[in-house]
Amino acid sequence: MTVRERLIAEVGDLPNGLVVQALALIQFLKVDYLRRQTALASGGFYRPRSGKSPLRHAGKWVGDDLLDCLDLVHSNRGEAEF
């Protein structure tokens, strides 16, 4: 059985509500794929980052909870999984 046949079989077993969601997902994947192919063909798509974006917010903290927020971020960090 090919992948296409397996996909059709799986979609055939879904309830109607999930068929609508599956269709939306497939349409999104198709549009995204075409957008990426067009960007790659035109030589675009990758743009080196300037690093200016985070600097727009430097020195603009408002409020007295900076240390609380930093503690919250540090306490919720987890190990990276690869």
C-alpha cells in the first residue's frame, strides 16, 4: 500500500469534524510548500538577522517585578531534548 493510499484510508475512517480539520491542515501544508518553493526559486527566503529587534526594548522595563519575572523564567526552564 502506498503512502497516498494509506492517507486516503485514514481519512476515510475519520469522523466528519476531523475530516474538516484534516482538509484545513492539508491546504495549509500545500500553500506553505508552494510559498517555500517560490521563495527558494527566486533566491529569497533567507535573510540574515540584524540583531536590532531585541535592542528596541533595551532599557524599557516598566514596573517593579523584573526580578520576579526573571526568577519565574529561570525556574521554568527545562533540559533541551534532541
